[in-house]
Amino acid sequence: MGEYQVEEVVEFLAGAGRVAVLTGAGISAESGVPTFRGKDGLWKQHKAETLATPEAFERDPKLVWEWYDWRRGLIAPVEPNAGHRVIAGWERLFGEMAVITQNVDGLHAKAGSQNVVELHGNIWKLRCTREGTVEEVRDNPLPHIPPVCPNCGSFLRPHIVWFGESLDPVVLDRATDLSESCQVMFVIGTSAVVHPAASLPYAAARAGAKIIEVNLEPTSLTPHANFFFPGKAGEILPVLDRQLREWTKP
Ligand code: BV8
């Protein structure tokens, strides 16, 4: 990691009051959660359009639930990694700090982050397709596939935003406000291809924020970032954190 870059970033971060962190599947990769578009990505085994869409659920709720139940089983034993933990610690380091995540695995909260905006929902939450009620259900595996609402008997669906579905406007507004009011936005572990999440760093930059990207490889966002740290989030974030705490030591 370029030492000069770290110095520059730390110096800038030390003065930042409002920091936003946008994360994607890459922040959970070192915890063992497969990413979506990597070489062994989740979409490889299944085409997103065959599973993560309302049409797929309409057509075959059992198949869609088998995929989500399998993913819940993958995620259940998983622990947050050093990257999640550094981000959680930054809530006590910066004046205002928020995590905006595309991930549905709940690992930021498990690592201790309190201020988390889940753009695409949460794999542990189920929503009644008729009443719209949302419950957290941790059963793993689910006793019945597809699960049905105990109140009205309608199918329950994952409380997750599928392709072709709009994000919850309240959630998107909050994420947009955080992006447009921060002085620094970290963009960590995302291929930056899924909208509207991928547009948030541009909104932040337009509002004057510095963009710091951490990813194994460059993305379409990289040319627009002020700093790019190539490598694993679980290795890079602890180094940045140590230097930052050194720098800001009273
Ligand atoms: C919507 C839930 C209005 C499912 C997901 C504008 C332009 C272009 C397209 C569109 C647009 N507006 C809408 C669209 C269509 C679509 C879209 O964006 N398609 C893309 C693919 C082109 N968007 C939508 O449909 C959205 N809805 O806009 O509503 C509307 C309505 C109707 C018609 C049109 C518009 C809804 C999007 C939400 C979809 N749901 N997830 C589930 O999880 O089961 S998206 C899915 O992709 C996941 O949530 C995931 O988080 C997200 C993004 O992927 P990433 O997180 O970035 O993961 P990925 O594997 O791709 O990349 C991992 C990265 O990490 C890589 O870069 C890798 O290098 C890096 N990495 C790996 N290891 C590490 C690492 N980095 C650091 N350290 C490591 N160790």
C-alpha cells in the first residue's frame, strides 16, 4: 500500500467530521461469504434473473427459497472480519459515521456498527407477500419451504430488494442524504455495477466529498476516486486504522 497515500488519507481523515462507508459483497468475502460476480461468485451457479427477481419468485417460490435458505445456512456461522470491525470502531472515532451496505448478510451489525443502512434488505428478515409485515426469522434451516405467514397463510418472501424492484424510498433517501452530506466516502468491496447503489459515490463526489476506494482490483469508479487502495479490505482497513489512531493520538 503506498505509504504516501496512507499519510495523505490519514491527514485528510483526521479532519473529517462526517464519514460514510459504502460496502458491497467484498467486505464479507474474508468472512467466507461468496461474492456475487467473483470467479466463484454466487451468480455463477445461478443466474440472478432466475432467482433474485419477483418473476422468479412468482414462477417458483420453492426454488427461490431453496437458494436463500442455502445462503442463510452459509451466512449463519460466519463471523465479521477485521474489515467489519474497523468500520464498527470508526463510529467512535469520527464525529458522524454511517455504513451504507448493499449486503444482506447483517455482518456490519454483528461487528457492532450501529448506524447501518441496508439498501437491499436483510436475509434474516421475511416479509408477508399479502400483509407486508416483516419479521426477523433466524431458523436455520427454515422448517418449511416456502414459508407461509402464520397470520394469513400467504407466502413469506425474503425481505430483500430483487432486480427490477425499487428500493424502499425511505432507505434510499437516507443513503442519498448521507452520501451528499459526508466529507469522505469509503467505497469498499463493490464492483460498483448495481444501481442505484453505484450512483451514491458520484452523488458524494458532486457534493464535495473525497472518495477512497478499497478493492482487490480497479472498478469503473476507480478513475473517479481520490484514493484507491488495491487489496483485501481485511488487510488494508486495519493498517489505515492504526495509522489514523496514531495520527490523532492526543
Ligand atoms: C431499481 C439482493 C428501479 C439480492 C441485489 C441504472 C443503470 C443500470 C441498471 C439499472 C439502473 N437502474 C436499475 C437498473 C437495473 C438493476 C441493475 O443495477 N442492474 C445491474 C446489474 C446492471 N438495478 C435494479 O434492478 C435495482 N432496482 O433500480 O429499481 C427500477 C425498477 C424497474 C426497472 C428498472 C429500475 C435493484 C438492485 C438490487 C438488486 N439486489 N441484491 C440478493 O442479495 O439475493 S444486488 C446484488 O449485487 C447484491 O446485493 C450485491 O450487494 C450487489 C452488488 O454487488 P457487489 O456487492 O458489488 O458484489 P460483487 O460480487 O459484484 O463485487 C464484489 C467486489 O468486491 C468486487 O469488485 C471484488 O473485486 C471485490 N472484493 C472481493 N473480495 C474483496 C474485495 N474487495 C476488497 N476486499 C476483498 N477481500
